[in-house]
Amino acid sequence: MSKILEINNLEKQYGGIKVLNNLSLSLDKGKILGYLGPNGAGKTTTIKILLGLIKQSSGDTKIFGLDSQIDKVMIHERIAYVPSEPNYWPNLTAKEVLFLLSSVRQSYDREYEKELIVKFDFDPNKKIRQYSRGNKQKIGLISALATKADLLILDEPSTGLDPLMDQFFRESIRRAKDNGQTIFLSSHLLEEVESLCDEIAILKNGTLIESGELSKLQHLASVNIEATFSNKPPELNKFKHVVNYKVANNILTCQVNGDVNEVLEEILKHKPIRVYSRPTSLEDLFMSVYDNN
């Protein structure tokens, strides 16, 4: 499978402060990568380097096998970008902005643009200064999706969208994937990433602390258990694959990263009142990885 995006040993410093530290990751054609981390982790800096808007201190980035800095004109012909805080011409209407954005593209699906305008419940006839942040975000999403670009780079794309519009945004991203497009999705919304992405990369203070296929990473995290007892719960710290073990008011909670049977056997020996178990979510995985790095 061909690599659409490659980042190798990327570093970025501002005044001696390292914002990105030896970052390496890649993205295959037709996949959706969730690029995770809190604000200030370095997600937007990574995207600006990928787009050729700023230069890295060291390392290299490639899109379609082309250097992001040297070949950015050719790269931009095949990508679409949605910033986290769009800034358009305030005295133009959204219709005029969409026309300007579409005019710089070699291919643009105007019929799909019309469909997106309806689906996003968007009135394109107002001036930009009249729109809320969420509606400004819709302009970027409509324009980017209508290009049907080979690679979509989306930086916190659903910011400001109400729940109904967020649902349609996700449907649109799945449709883009079905069309063979590749998506690099920067987000801090774990539920959004979990519902859309094939792979994740978790960034902390500019350092990549975990990456891989979401399904495999979640399998590693295994199962969360909650058990309630009439007396003191059993001690489970003796099991090396039990983490986040906590006891409060005779209620035991823990995460089991491996064989759950022996842990359940130990719990059942102490005759619990009730036991709940559930697969770990991306949030569980994120917090476990983030807290331990």
C-alpha cells in the first residue's frame, strides 16, 4: 500500500524551545489517521510544516513522495486543508468565498458543493462577518470536501459545529474515505476520532508517545472492570497486567491489559454484590498512555 504522507525525525524549535521532538509517522492511501493531543501539544505546528507554511528545524516531511517544502505547489494541487480557525474576507459573502476557493482548483465538484450546502443547513448569501465560528467552519469543510482531493488535512475541523452538523460531518468523512481519499484528522475529541479513524497518533509536548492501528491499540488496553462488595475488595496489585486499580466505598475499579480470567476468578472468590466489565474506549486508552508518559 502506497504511503501518502511520511514524517521522518521531524523537529521544530522556537528560540531554543523544542515544539516537535524527533517525530516520525506515516499514513497509507485510503486511511484516516487521528492525530491526538491537547492544545499546545504540537499538532498545528506539524500541519503547518506539512503544508510548507513554516520550515522544520530538522527532519523531513513528504506528501505523495514529494518534499513538503520544495514541492509544495505540486502538493497543494492534490490536497485540501481546513484550519482550526478559518479567516476569510469579512466583506465577501460565503458564496463569493466558495467561488474564489473553487477557482484555484483544477477539479471541483459544484454539484457536490450544492449538496453539502443543503446537508450542512448553510445559507451562503450572508457576509463573512455575520457568521458564527461554526458557520465559518462549514465554509472550509464544504470547500475542502467538494474538491474531492486525494488528501484532506483537517485541523480541529468540527469546532463550533452543533451535534446534528457534527453527525453529518462524520458521514461526509466516511464518504470521502469510501471514495478512496486519505484523511489526516487533527483533533482533541476522542469520541470523534474513535468513530472515524483507522489509526491514531498521540502527541504529548511535541513527542509521539503512541501510534498504530486503533483496533490493535484498544485490544492491548483490554477490559475495564468495576466490582461492588459488601466488605473490603480484594487486592489486585499482585497482577502485573492490572493497572489503574482503585478502591472507594467498597467499589473496586481497574483496567486489565491481558488475560482477564484470573483477575475475575480472584474477584469472584470474594463474593462481589455485582460485577461490570466493558471494553476500553479510546478515552481509556488515551488517558492510560498519556498519564504513563
